[in-house]
Amino acid sequence: GEDVEQSLFLSVREGDSSVINCTYTDSSSTYLYWYKQEPGAGLQLLTYIFSNMDMKQDQRLTVLLNKKDKHLSLRIADTQTGDSAIYFCAESNQGGKLIFGQGTELSVKP
Amino acid sequence: KAGVTQTPRYLIKTRGQQVTLSCSPISGHRSVSWYQQTPGQGLQFLFEYFSETQRNKGNFPGRFSGRQFSNSRSEMNVSTLELGDSALYLCASSLEGTRSYNEQFFGPGTRLTVL
């Protein structure tokens, strides 16, 4: 079946690193994504990783994928107050259908 | 390039009524997907349209339907509204959606409240 799980809340201090974790069940997932949602807004794609990769770095963002454990993580370096938002991981193996986790609310304290 | 637009942004209806939501994808995008977002169920996939054909469907009752026009604009309709249909309805467009990697651009959503 298709299921994606995330922890619901994370609180960090400004300047620290944030690590948001996600587990998924569908072993046929080919792409995994991280989206950000700010209050009152739609979803913004932050980054993605193909299932045959272990790691992807994009400026302050690092994605790690452990395919054996079906575990995905997003690390945000030097977290800023503007990073406060809800972060969703999502998987896909069928084009236009994304399966989302419940979202992790990141709170960054000054 | 203009982003994905959704109209209306806010809507209030009463139980038993029906509602139509509209989505205009980014110019050149041919695939439109719809999602329902609620505090309890999170983000759930409703359906995907590509070249005026429904290509994928989530686990929603038949009261939820959609269509896509030749200009790629899409509408979704919910008939016989229930209180539980209150949600943020998000539309996403992508270039073609035929490959697994398919960057979807989301609109701001339509907030539907059913009283």
C-alpha cells in the first residue's frame, strides 16, 4: 500500500540545523519530494530525489534517502525564522499522483 | 509566466448544495491534478487530468468529479455537499506528467466551507 509518515512538530533555534524525517511504504516509489507550505499559501516544491540516489544537496538543503529502510530526511542548515512553515514529504510512481505525509510543522525561535 | 490560478479563493455553501471550482494551469502545462487538504486527513489526491482525460483517480466518492477543457483549464465539482467536504482544495499543474518525475506547481487553493 501507499503510506507516508512524518513527525508532526519540530522546534529549533535560529541558526541551528533542522532535520525533518519521513518514512514511506511503497517500494516502487521512483521520486520523493519535499514541499513547503506557508500559512494561507499553496505548496512550494523545495527539492526532490530520485530513488536510486542516496543524497542530494541544494544550497542549505540536504536530502538523504535510505531506500532499504524507506527513510527520507530533509536537513536545513542555518535555519532562519523565514523557514517556519509546514514541510511535506511526498512520493510518486505514477506521474501526476503524489502521496503526501501529514506534514511537519517547523517552528524557528529567534 | 503566470502561476496556477484557482477561483474562487473562498467559498461558503450549505449542506446539500453543489459547487464548482476552477483551475487555470501554467501556460503550456497539460496535466492538472487536484488535492483535498483537511486538518484530519491531510493532503489527499482526488484525480488527475491530462489532455482532457482522467488519467488517475483517488479514493473519493462519486460526488467528486472533474473535467478538463481543450485549453487545459480544469474544473472540479462536488455535489450534495457534506460538512466533511469543508477543506482547502488545491490544484497542481505540470508539463505532461507522463514520467514519474513530474514537478507539480500548486495554486493557492480554494477554501470551501460547508455549513
